[in-house]
Amino acid sequence: MAEHWYCPNTGSPQHFGAGGRPTSLREARAKELCPSSTSIQGALAKPALDNWIKKNLVNSAFTNPPVSGESPESYFRRIQSIAYQQTGEAAEYGTAFHKAAEDYFNGEPLDPKFEKQLQPIIEWKEKKQIEFLKLEHTFASPEHGFGGTIDIVATNPKGAKLICDYKTRKSKPNEKMRPYGLEVTQLASYAVGYWGQEAIENEECHGVNIFVSSTEPGRVEIHGYKPCEMLQGWRFFQAISECWFNLRKYDPRTK
């Protein structure tokens, strides 16, 4: 998966270079770009994701046996293409949902294709009296050497600082849509990117994952993180960052 990059001065995305190709590490180094928070977290193994990919490959192979005369190499390429097509479809669904949510909360008409998915979120927002301050907000933190795109920056009536992030999932009936483990780390990095390190160290920032089912329309689960959990997530992110900077031999932090 191509890494994402952000301009350290403006926070604008710089994911693609000349000819529309994904920005390479060499290009990022030359422009002193900041990697995304999620790219940095890519330095860690993701067992849940890895298991899902393996299961998807096995299922694709089981339902698509080799054809007569097909070589092992050709069969592998065919199964890999089938399996990753499903991954791409999941990514496309997530992108479409994010766009529909952004448009609606920016005052556009509700997209009927996502009405069931958005209605519980609208009701949650109204019930909790949450004010959305920024939507799909891009940023860079040259001091810490990363950037990102925040789904929602918000506050509540008590003045709490909130960072909210959508996660689309293929849910199963009667099984909760639980965090995989690194979600709070991502939210914590975003909190520092927007509210600043002092705010998270003073335990002023809350995190919220909005899990949206792509297989059970209308099923939405809200998972919140306390300020103390966000602080732990930030400390963990700092450790991951050091690993990424050393592994990639590129440290974009301002000295």
C-alpha cells in the first residue's frame, strides 16, 4: 500500500507526484514531506488485518479452483487478483461513505444510498449536542514529523476536545464491532496534530471511533476513549514513530 504524505508548512496532501504516481520516499525526502500517521503505524504488524487477508485468499482459492493447464504461478496471480478485488471494493465503500458524511454535515442533501448508515450518527450528534468544528481536516505537525486527515474535530457542551474517526466494517450479527488495537493511537496522534501536545498531556482530549457496518445497513456503534487512554495512545505513537524514522532512515521532524 502506498504511503501518504503531507506538506509540513500547509498540511496539504502530497500523496501523488509527477504523472500521478504515488509519492516515493525519495521524493518525500527531497521535499521534506511528513508521512501520515497511518503510514507510521504501518511499521507495526497488524495480526487482525493479516489474518483477514489470509482468510480472504483461502476463501478465494476454495471457491475458484485451478483450471486445466494452469500453472501454480498463474493460479496464484489469479487468486490474488480476486482476493484483492474484494479489498478494493471495501476501500471504495469506505471512501464513498466518508464523502457522503462530509457532504451531509457540510449542509448538502443526504445521499439516499447512505441514509440508513448516517441516521444513527445524526441522532447521536444531536442527542449529545456535539458541535462539528472541522470535517476531513488535513494537517501536518513538523515538530513531531507526521500529518494526516481528521474525519471530525468536535467539542461537546462541556467543552471537551474531541477527535472522531469513521471505520467501516463488515459486521456479523450479534458480534460487536470492536477496535483492533491501534485506533486510539491514530486518534491520539490526530489530537496532537490539531489540539497540540500540551492538550493531550493535560488529558483534555477525548477520542471517538464511529464504527459503520457495510453489511448491516443502519448498524452503527460508537466507541469512546478517555483522555488517559488518549495519552497512552500518544506515547505509544511516539515510540512507533521512532521505529519508522529509523527503519526508513528518514526523520522529517524540525530540529
